[in-house]
Amino acid sequence: MVTVVTDAGAKVLTLMGREGTHLTFRAAMGEPQAIRRLWLDVDGAAVHAITLSVGNPQCVVLGEASEAILHRLGGRLAVHPHFPAGTNVEFAEVESPSRVRIRIWERGVGPTASSGTGTCAAAVAAACFGGADRVLDVEAPGGMQRVEWLDDGLFLTGWATVGRTVDLA
């Protein structure tokens, strides 16, 4: 096990597999907080959003998860007045109860290939309001991750490639 200290507290990662510099971890992400549905006005258009925190603020829009909608709305939602400190934004398309596809706009960064907290937020929103299961695969441009929303919190399983061999013994 590895403990990573984040702004949202310490996260415990369990090494699940290893192939050279390709490592697969399962991370205990904690409980989602303050899950809400609301309408936000973006340039005169009503956008149905799910807001929550998974250690940082998230705004999930269920429906189309295209590059076009990411670029049209992502930046506007990330700095929307509803979020005084800004927010991460995910556009999540529920393809089946066990699979969601997302596009991510990271606050202060812009379009991003992957985000652990964003993946978890999209899974929670999809499970609460999009007909998805509480255990599902989430596909982002950077790859596939597994989210489990269990009684004891959110768990995220995914891989990382490190530039050198790491001793995790």
C-alpha cells in the first residue's frame, strides 16, 4: 500500500498489478459530498448539472460527451458564478448501466485526458441521475478506469506509467 497526501487528505492506494513501469492501483477516494441537481444559466441557455465534491468541487453534465460540447461549455462552467473558487467539469454520457464515457475540463487547466476525482464524480452523477450502476467502467480520453461506489466510499482502479522502476515493497 501507498499513502498519497493530497489537498483533500491522505488517500490509500493498493497496488493491484505491475508490468515493468505500468502499475495498476485501487485508490480509496472517500465519500462523495453535497450531491445536488440544479440548472445553471450559461450565456442565456439552461444547463442541467449535478454538483458534488469528491475532495474538490465537481460539476457533471449528463448527456453528450463530445469534444464540441467540452469546448463550448467546459470553460464557461469551470468559472461560472455559482462556483466562486471554480470547479472541475465533466460531460458524461451513459452508454450502458456499466459504462460511462467522459470528457473533462479541469479548473485552471482546461481539457484534460484523465482525472481521478472527475472520473469518480461522473460515476456518482451517472449512478444517481443517469441510470448507471454503482460499479462501472468510465472511459476518458486517457484510458479506462473502474469506479466502485460501495457502502464504505468510492474506490477508483486505474493504471499509471512511471518513468522509472519504483520500489513499492
